[in-house]
Amino acid sequence: MESSKQDLNTKIKLAAVESAPAFLNKSATTEKVCCLILEAGSNGADVIGFPEGFIPGHPGWVEILPLSVEPAPSLFLELFKQAVEVPGAETKAIGAACKEANIYAVVGINERRPNTTGTLFNTQLFFGRDGTLLHKHQKYVPTVGERLIHALGETGSKASVATDFGSLSSLICGENGNPLAQYSLSLDYPVVHVASWPPHFCPGSDVQDAALVTTRSLATSLMCYIINSIAIVGDDVIEKYGVNNAATRFLREEQKKRGATIIAPGGIILAGPFEGDKEGILYAEVNTDDLIRGKYALDYAGHYNRPEIFAHHFKRYFS
């Protein structure tokens, strides 16, 4: 088991993945995850963040297709068969890559329970430098059409782990904007937070804009560095659920977009987004002393809050 003793070294290197999974192929996507982890490690990164549900891909068809008729039911069947069991062969392979790369990783998966024939979870896995699976966080509440695919999370409020550089936290997509989740995370004093996002929302909504609006604020309220990791629409996604002209046109436009970033308190963008159709890993070197300076004025988990005067709002949950 990895030690959580914090290092006095205040400079760390962050890595944000913007890439496409091998859609509905967990073996190939796991191999890709491991290659990206090794690449980040070879470039001296201390922590790498991956997109939402990256293995074997986010069920984005729920945003653009009717859900009761084909191909939606068959897509769910494929997703279930390709979902990840924890622990399992995929977690073992990712752990081995983290150990070789000497890196922390937060990896999004679609999780199924062993020996079942239904129910999935939208899950983030936290791996340590020594390859240990440190924690898993299941999305508190699936968003919009995800509720047909994923169950409510069963892993409780905890969404962070202790590392040698401080606390590492992660939330999935819309829950990065959840005020209660934000306060819960603040109590763990995250140094780095991974915000994981899907490749697209529904027509009329933009993942890239949502990620920036949400996490530039979050970086300041938590006073931490944010790794925004966003998936890319692959050709295999368009083949699977670009079933009509409107869906294909929409997905082709989304395929062009890039939005992964690394953000500092104050909403300062340190890296990203990529230009053009590039995919890969963004990097930024940061100094954790800057977070302490920021907490001099604003520590919402400590001296700059009054939880006792708001506690009455939660009285009904303890009766």
C-alpha cells in the first residue's frame, strides 16, 4: 500500500488527456490508457487525468437518439459487455503502467458489478505511483439520459485520495458544479483536482464551454489546480450512432472541437486547449506554494466560512 506522506517538494507536473477511446472496446482502450500513462511518465508528469467513462467510451447516444428503439438497446448491450469490473484485468494493467511510469492517474470507466447481467456505474478510478488502486468514486447522480444507463453512485461522498504532494480529488462532468460536492472536497484540501468530461453533450450545449465556466470558478473556490480532461468524438462513434444525417452532421462538428485545459486559481489557463485536430496530452508545471498564498485570504474549508450558521438547512436529514 502506498504511503500518503506528503513531500516537501512543492513543484509538480500535471497532465491532461484529450483523446478518443476505442469506442466500446475495453481491451483496446485500456491499452491506449496505459500508453498515455507511460508517455506522461516519460515526460516527468506526477499526475494524469482521463475523460469521463473513457473505458470503453461514454454512452453519448443518449443525448441524440431515441432510447427505446434500435440502435440504442443494442448499444447498451455492447456497453455492458465491454464495461469494466473492479478489480479486474483492466485495473491490473493500468496499475502496472502507473507503477512503471511512477505516476498518479485518475481514469474514467463504465463499471459493472461482477457476475451480474444489468446495472452500470459512471466511475472514476484513482491509482497510486506504486500501481495501487487507491479509491473509486461513482458519479453521485447520472446526468440527463445517463440515468437510463448508470445507477446512482454507491461510494459515498469521498472523492479524493492522499498523495505525496497533497490531496488529489476528482469529480465527473456536471457534479463539478455541485456546491455540496465542492464543499465536501474542500474539506480534504485538494492540491490537484481532475474534472472529467464526455466528448459531447446534446445539440445546443457545449462541453468545452461548460468545462471552462465550471472549473475556472472551481479552481478558485477550492484554491487548487484543475486538470480538465475531455474526450474526442472518434470515427467509430459516428459509425455506431450517427444513424441519420442530423446525428452525423452534429457529431462531425463536435469531432472538430478541443477543450482540455489545465487551470490555476483565479481561472488562469496554464495549458490548452489544443489547436486544430490534435489529440494527446497537455502538460503544466505548477508550484503548490501558490495555493497556500491563496488560502491566506480565502479558505472556504477553514477561516473563510461559517458552516454553523448554515447547518439548519440540513436539519431534516438528521431527524
